[in-house]
Amino acid sequence: MEYGSFDDIELPIGTVTETNPAHGLAYRRYSSDKVIEFHSRMIAVIRTNAPGKWITHNFIPKEDLGVDPYALGAELDIASYDNYPLGRADMAFSDAPPEVASRYMRTGHPDFASFYHDTSRSFSGGDYWVMEQQPGPVNWAPHNPRPAPGMVRLWSWEAFAHGASCVSYFRWRQVPFAQEQMHAGLRRPDNTNASAWPEIEELKAELDSLGINGFTKTRSSVAVITDVQALWITNIQQQGAGYNFTKLEFTYYSTLRRLGIDVDFISKDSVFDGYALVIAPCLPIIDDEFVTKCARSDAHIIFGPRSGSKTNEFSIPAKLGPGSLQSLLPIKILSVETLRPACPVPLHWNEGIYEATCWCEEIEAGEGVDTIAAYDDGSPAIVCNGQVTYVGTVTDEAFLKQFFQDTCETVGIPTHELPDDMRLCQRGELNFAFNYSKNAQMAPAPQSAEFLIGRRMVGGHDLSVWRCPETALSNNP
């Protein structure tokens, strides 16, 4: 097959092999387009026969979806998500040390649920529900523990804080038969109240008191560009066993959240207006229109490794990576090496030594480009030209946290030193602190804060909500 542009390729399902990376990407695009086409036909039928009714689709994580979620969400009124913090944590920590797995066994990781709330919220322009919220042990993970007391309420409030206008539980009553009979509900098979029932009653009273839907999830100052095509490309051509697109994207997100920052996810087709900082953890295919948008933006923009590394035909650009980004950042990616997990190389930055891990690019910096961080031999690992920064390696989390903190300070975004396993979120004038730890911890609320739920000292597996319009803890412009 001759490859001109993928736009001209029609691939029948079942004909693609992974031996040709370009063929593999074309197949994923083709399959995604066919699903979107079928999805659009269903929406058209519903709109014709049930005019005025809301239409949604309950998303699963995009790494499992196999479809462009922004294309899927374009015609929906509401995006929704199936939130199973314990099932996902059990799968994610399958190879983790026991002390890590047990720490989050009954709570989930403090950034797992919010990561998917924030991504799903972006798929249909902000209108967002949780279609299925875990109320107890599920039946599909390798191990299925019970939630710690208080966590079902905390997860539910977390969804509302991140923009949900509805949280629905799966399921209402645990069925006594068939495949999902071991999947918990709000009520047991004998129709008595399950353990989560009192938490839902407390949640309802709090929601009625607070009037949560009267507050809008406002735009953050920080946006992370996510792209399913980047996921496909890096899965097809992983190059090193340690490289994982989803892990990299999650690490960038989690680091920002540990600094107390609200995060919006956007697609590469979104506008950057209103954002002070835009981060693309990995964006292999970048076109001229996107570069023009970057050039016109007032935001500081950070690109992660592999950005601009491929053409639309899955080839290395004629002038090498980062391809069309070279008009903003005159550098060339001369080569890439991938490292064993236990063999990082030193990363020198601000008189400190950190780690470059698993993926290291050899960068040739052009005129006017500043080297921010360097490998042990002095060659550039992270470079900057004006408002555009390129990170040519996967780093350790210690570096990433300090690097993001310094960048946020430079562009005027406030950060906070949070206790372990505490996270913040803002919805309108409401500020939330979620404590995933079993121990009580102090929320970084201003002295003028008016607490509406909880106290400044947030209990273990609990939350607090406060309001102070004049001096609100805010990451919003």
C-alpha cells in the first residue's frame, strides 16, 4: 500500500498488522471513525424520536476506550463516567510494594478518581455526570475490598467538586443472581440498607444545604492537553519497556494536584484563552495550525518528550523532531535512548541532581535556546525559548514537583504544600479539601474561611468545604 495521507486510506477491519506502525495508526483511526459514525447515527435517532431529552454516554478511561473521546463527546449533551476507585486502584497497584497497595486498598489513590473526573468533564464541553459510582465491593478486579468508612461520601463529594451535576450509584440493590451478584449496591439482596446507605443520607442533606448546582466549575489557570492519538502512537511504537503514555500523563497531573492546583484537560483543538500554563505531556503529531495557536497564546507552554516527533504519516519529520515546533523552539532531536527501570541517569537542575529515567532524548539546541536542565555530560535535557519549554526526558517525581512549582510561581499561579494524601478543588466560591489519609490533617484555608462542611482540621477519610469570596483559595484567573 502506498501512503500519501491517512485521509485517503480506507481499511477494512481485520486487515491490519502491527508490523507496520503506520498501518496500525491508520487502523485505529479507521476503527475510531466507524464507532463515532455509529454513535452519531444513534444520537440522530434519539433526537428525532425523543426531542428535548438529554443524551449522554458513560465513558471509561480513554486508554481502554479505543475511540477518540472528544469526537465521541462532541454531539452529547452530557459526558458521564463510571467511577470505581477501588477496582482501578487494585489493578494499578498489582505490582506495587505491599505498603503502597495496602495504603490505598480501601480508599483508592487520591488522584485516580479526579484524573478521570477532569478528563471526562472535558469531553462534552463541561456538562458532566457520574453515571456509576462504586458503593461497596465490586466483582471484576483481581481483589475486591470494601471501601473504608466515609469513602463513598468522600468520592461522591469529590465528583461534585470536580464539576459533576449528578452522581448515580451502581447499583441500587445488589442482585442475588447472574454475573454481577457479587457486585455491591446501596441495598443488599434482602433489600436492607448496605454500609454506604448512611453516608448517602448524610451526603443528600449536605447537598440540599449547600445547593451545589448553584456553583459552576470555573476554568483553572492550568490546562493539560490530552490526545488519544498520542496514546495510540506510543502504544504502537513504545520503543522502551519503561515508557507508558498514561503513566506519564497521570504523573504530570498528579504532581500538579499535589501542589494544590486545579487542572483542566483540553484537546489539542481547544483554545488556550484564559490559561496561564498549558502542558502537553506527549503530543507526537502537531500541525501548523496548532503551532500558530501556540505562537499567539499568552500562556507558558510545556511540551513533554516525543512531542512533534511524527508526521501525519507516522514518519520522523524531514528536519527531525520536534517537527513544526521548531518554528517556536529551534532545536533538533538527534536520537533517543530508552533505559532500564533501575538505570536512571543524573539530571542536573538548579544546582540539584535529579533523575532522568526510561526515555532520554539527545537535543541539539539552536541559537537563543536556553538549557534549563542537563544530563551528566552537560548536554541539554530540558530547553526553553521564551514562553515555550521542551522536556526531552521522563524525570523523577521530585524534579517534576519542584519544576512545576517554580514554573507556576513564574507565571503567577499560587501553589500549596499539602499534607500527604490531601487534595484541593474549587467550584465557584466553594473550596474543598479531601483527606485520603486515615489521620486528621490541616486544610490550607485562609483565616477568614467560613466552613460550611467540616473544619480546618479535616478528619481521616473526610472532607471540608469552606467559602471566603474576598480571599478565596483560588487557581482561577
